[in-house]
Amino acid sequence: MCCDETSFRHGAGMHRSGHAHGGCCCHPGLGERRFWTKEEIIKELEGYLEQLRAEARGVEEEIARLKSQT
């Protein structure tokens, strides 16, 4: 079980929203391991941050598209 409150990952300051981004809901794409190195967590968080930035760009483009239709 990866998303319980006693999980090592939650203690490391990971998000607790419970939504999945692939793999474990605590560490997107990292799978079922219990302990992660600091470098692995940083790399995964950097990838997740880039996904969020890409999503934000997509939202901005959609807003601009909708505004141009009026």
C-alpha cells in the first residue's frame, strides 16, 4: 500500500492528494518500492513539475483559443 499516512514517502513531504500520475500515487512513475534515494525523488519531482508546467501551457493556450472565438 503506497498512500497510507505511515508511508516513508509521505514523511518525505510528498503530496497527499491521492490522485495518480502513473505508478504510485505518492511518487508518480516510481512503482511499488518502499524507499527512494534523494536523487530519485528529486528526478521524479522535476519530471512531475515539467508535466505540471506543460499542463499549464495547455490551459493557457485553450483560454487564448476560446477568447479568440468571441
